[in-house]
Amino acid sequence: MKSALVSVVADTALGWAGVALSGRGIRYATLFHRNRPGAEGELAAFGASPDASDSRSTEIEALLEGYAGDASASLDDYPVDLP
């Protein structure tokens, strides 16, 4: 059985970005949509749903905002879970 994926999206300087998180890290990422529904829809296509209670949400939002606004920020600093 597949583990549940949690979607986290953030409004960044370059547009809406988001990730789908498994229990191990980032499973999918979507970058720079014009609106929140676009980013959420792409993540939902991979089976992710929002969960505001996920303790990683704030950290991921800050990471995405930093990635879009600062050339030194990197998504590589967060665990990745590739199937």
C-alpha cells in the first residue's frame, strides 16, 4: 500500500511552488505556477493532499520561498524520496 503524500505550496517571488512529501522527504516538486490551484492540482495528480497539521509545512514553505528568492538556497538540502 502506498503511503500518503502531503502537499505543501508557497507563494514565492516567482510564482506558486510546491512539493509532495512522503514520510521520507520530497517525492515530487512543482515550480512556479500563476496560481495556487495550478500548483495544488499538479501535486494532486500525483496523489498528494494538503495537510495543514503536517509539522514540515512551515519548513518547506520557507525553503521554497528561499529557493525562488535567493540563488544560494537549494532544495538539495532537504531529503528526497524517489520511488
